[in-house]
Amino acid sequence: MKKLFIVFTIIFFASVAQAKDIQLLNPEFLGQSTSNTVKLLYDKKSDEIEPSIVTADIKCGRYNASTVFYPEKITFVQARKSLNKLYEKYESQNLYQKLFQALWRIENKQFIVHLVQEENRVRIMYIQFQSTEAVMKGIMESTGADMSQLENTDCKE
């Protein structure tokens, strides 16, 4: 009887430990046209906690960013652990250690993930990189360069 109790206790605590994962955003929709059908979240596993709010930002008819908010019961540590299951090799440790924020730069898919603990909830932002052309244009504008020489290609396909 004691062995059976111990086995059930281990199974119970193992399932409780797993229940702290969160359902994450599926970043594959970034860059997609708003006229396409998109899947915002990865399929939910039975032990994952769903986000409470998901927003998507649109620029020139394409999704370019998203913000995901989680219920108050989710902690920064829980969210970071879930994100690191997918993106651990991309995490910037300097930001985490200095500011208690987490940032992952996923170069090969051209987006970043930024985790922040707000007053009463966790917020995760997914942002697609800007093109080199957009960055250069911004630099030129900020330095007062003659912009009339540039062709407007912001929304061209």
C-alpha cells in the first residue's frame, strides 16, 4: 500500500510541475498577409495555461508583431522556462541578469521575443525584424538627409 501511495504521489507532483507551462504564440504568422488564414497559437497541450489576451500588429497588410498577455497566476520564471524550451540558445543572458527581462533574437526566422513582468501580469512581445532598407531610411531621416532621392517602397511587394 505504501508503494502505491508513493507512486501516486510522484505522478501527482510530476503532473503539477508540468502544469506550469504556458501556451505559446506561433510566430509563423509573422510576415503573412492579413488576407491569409493564420494560426496565432501553437496547439494547446492539456497541461498548458492559455494566454488571456493576444494582439497582432499590422503594417502594409502584413502581420509584423504580436503581444501576448498571460493570467496573473503566471510568473516571469514560468514564462521564461516555457520560452526556453523553444528558444534557449537564442536568449540574451546580459539583459536577463541586469534588468530581469528576457530577450531572444531568432536570427534564422527574423524575429525577437521580449518577455517582461508587468505589475500584475506577464507580457511577451514577438516582433519581426525590420528590413535593412527600412533601417537605413530611418537613419537617413534622423540625420536630416535629402529623402527626395529615395523611392517609397514601404508597402511594395
